Amino acid sequence: MIAYILIGVGIVVCVWWLVHRQRRLRLRAHLMQEAIRNRDFTFRLPTDGLLSGERAMQQTLNQLGDTIRQQVNQSEVESWERLTRVLTHEMMNATAPITSISQSMLNRDDVKGTPLEPGIQAIYDTSRHLSQFVANYRKMSQLEKPVITDLPLRPLLDDVSKAYPELAWEIILPDDLTVRADSSMLRQVLMNLTKNAVEAQATKMVIIQMATSNTDKQVTLYIGNDGLPIPAENRQSLFVPFFTTKRSGSGIGLSLSRRMMIQQGGMLELSEKPMSGCRVGFVLDVLVTRTRATSASPASCGKTAISFYALIALS
């Protein structure tokens, strides 16, 4: 009789365990579906307490978020690139003759000193401004093919920091960290980020290697500063070409930097949450040749391990 009771209890426990486990798995699927629906491709769900097959599946889904995010960003860059080619051609055809004709008229004796001169001068200045605008478009669509080499990262960062001695630099990286990148492009990206920080009244720059468990082919760097924070309404448009809040800005620095990183097999993104001591942070993914354990955890560097949707209790 006792044996039958124990067997019955065991069956009940097994059924409860299976039902409870299925409920947790359904909740995980719902959380990840909601994350994708809301374009939150940084979602991460924990793998603790899962069976080996379930753990492998969860790790794959976690990595899938990075893959989707990179594909979406790359598609956006390619779309802007196609648009810039068309606009460059049309705008150049329109502005070149206007600039040439107005300049010729300004040199005529029957125009100099007459009421016509200010108007023609305005036409000439405007056409030149448009020509410069077209030149910025060309920068977006005519990047040279990167030359990828093994590049020691620390000396490159030291050179960039020397160009901005007014900033206090905190660089926490392994001395032997070597990446696979185009030296000129990567330097330009770092210079653009630093220049933006200076223009935002920053006094310090922080560069830290973040822990990357999803791949051993890339290293993730956190690049932060204590400059003016980016308004929430501007965050989504930050990498849109020609979007700028500066009066004298061209709006191509960050979009051009992202395209450079994509051409090198990496990525540039805005960090969702700046680390302590920083108001603005960027996440830079670079192909890596050689690395070792990092000194900073993702939670302290602005890239959370679990997305907003995974904050719901998985009990």
C-alpha cells in the first residue's frame, strides 16, 4: 500500500514539475517574442537551471538577438547608402551649373556695384553650400575598401588620447589585446567619438573592454564620457545620416563611423545605460585576434545581461 502511495506521489511530483517547467519555457518564449516585437535586440535570458538541450537552445536564442540587431543595422546603412548615391547624382547636376554661372556673373563689370550683385552673391553662396553638402554625401557612399590587419589596440588608443590632452583618460584593456581592423578607419572612429565628447563639454573619456561570452571572434569595448547627456528624443536618430543638433555640424560623423565599423566586420552602437561616472556611452564591437579575461563586467558597463522584458520573475 505504501509503495502505491509513493508511486502516486512521485507521479504527481513529476507531472507538477513538467507543468511548471513548460510554464517557464512558455514564459521565456513570450518574453523573447515581446522583445523582438518592440525591437529590443539586446535581450538576454538566464540559462541557469535548464537542461543541457534547453540551455543550448537559450544560448542560441540569446545570440540570435545580436545577429538580428546587426542585420537590421546593416540593412539601414545599406539603405542610406543607396539613397545617398541617388541624391549625390541629382544634387550635383543641379548645383554645378548654378555655381559656375553665378560666379561668372559676379566677375562681370555690369554686375559689380549694382543692385544685382547682392542677389547673385546669395545665389553663389547658397550653391556652394549645397556643393559642400553633396561632398558630405559622397563621404557616405565612397568609402574605400578596408585593409584589415592585426592591430595592437593599446598603442592606437594611446595615440588618440595624446591628440586630446585636455581630457582625462581612463583606459582599462589588456596590454596584449590585438584586433583585426583597418588602422585608419578605426582611428577615425575613435577620433569622431572623442571629438563629439569634447563638443559635449566632456572632461574625461573611459575605454573599457567588456566581457563577451557570446563569441570569441569579437571584442566589445565600452567608450564613455561625462559630457552632456543625449536627449531621449534624439537617441533613435543618432546614427541617421545628416541628423545633427549642432549649428555647424554635418551630421555624418556617427553614421559614417558605424558604416566604417560594419565594413570591418564590427559594429558601433549607443549604450542603453551609461556606466557609473559617465553620461554617454557607446559600444564598439571589433574583430579580435588575441585577448584574455576582461576586467569589467557587462552590468557595470552599460550593456545589461537581461533585457527589460526578462525582469519579470521566471518562477
